[in-house]
Amino acid sequence: MQIKLFFSPSSPYVRKCLVVAAEVGLVDLIELLPGSPHPVTRDQSIVVINPLGKIPTLITEDGQSLYDSRVICEYLNSLGQGNLIPTENSLRWNALTLQSLADGILDAALLVRYETNVRPNSLRWPDWINGKLDAIHTSLKYLNQHPKVFEQNFHLGLLAIGCALWYLDLRYPELDWRKKYPELAQASVSVLNRPSMQRSWTIPA
């Protein structure tokens, strides 16, 4: 079995998928394909199979294209017979809502990055940047106030939160979230220290 995944080492959404794959024992079956998504200069090699032109995009063994990360994570969890998505109703909705919170943090972080690194300086909107940064901080504040969410059995929601925190470390070290949100910093250690979360991926030479 061979699965293909369009990949960028800095994409937190790709990372979500690879961490799921590692958790369910499928990571060695995935071939990483180089992808260069860009909001303006779009990667046509991705557009051909995903009209949105975004990563992650996964190609199954039978040639079906899957996107976005939420769909791919559910597919990989099912394929690997994992238990990252609880079946019991309240636990399932909790896990999926935490995933949405994590994706919202990432959406805000990426929009700020596009605004500050892609948009011409003369067209940048400071209030937009501040609004998105505020969404990140209110989300981190919520997690800081609810550290017990990290006491649950590891699931997709916690995995996604871990990937969001990883991305903040990568792109926004100046936020210093551990110092500002110490309860979150302490509670999230068990998630961030999982072998699947610590792993890094590159495309083989």
C-alpha cells in the first residue's frame, strides 16, 4: 500500500496528518511529495488534484484525492484502525471541537503571516493583524483556564492542539505563550512530548 501526501515541513496542517499517521502506524507507508502552496502564486501540481491548491492533499492507493487535514486525519485514523476519534458521543464532540479550536488558532496565525510576509507593506492592515492575534490569545487563555482537557485520553483534538502550539513555537516565539499561559504550558507537556509530536519529517533526498 502506498499513500502520497503533498508536504511542506512548516505546514502545521500537514504535521497534523503525519502525527496521526505515526500514532496509528501508517507513517512509513506515506510518500511525501513536495508542495509549494501560496495564496497568490498557486502550485499547479496541487491544483490538478485539489482545486483549492492547498496542502495537505492526500492521494489514496486507489488514486482518490482527499483534503483538508480534518478529512485526511479521519481517513488515516480509520485506515489504521486507530482510536483518535472517540465513538462515544460526548467524547467525540469534545475531541472534534478541540480540533476546531486548534485549527482556528492556526487559521489566525497563518492569516497574520500572510498579512506580514506576503501582502505588500503599503497594503497591510494593522487592525486585522491585531484582531487575529487576539483570537490566538483568547484561545490560549481558554486552554490555560481549562488545563483538565489535557487529562483526557489522547485524541485528535489534543493532537491538533499540540500541532498548533508547535506552530506558535516555530513562527511566533515572540508570543512567549508558555510564560503568558503557565497552566497551559504545564498541562500540555504530556502532549508535546509524545514521540509522534517530537518527530520531524523531511522529503528523502
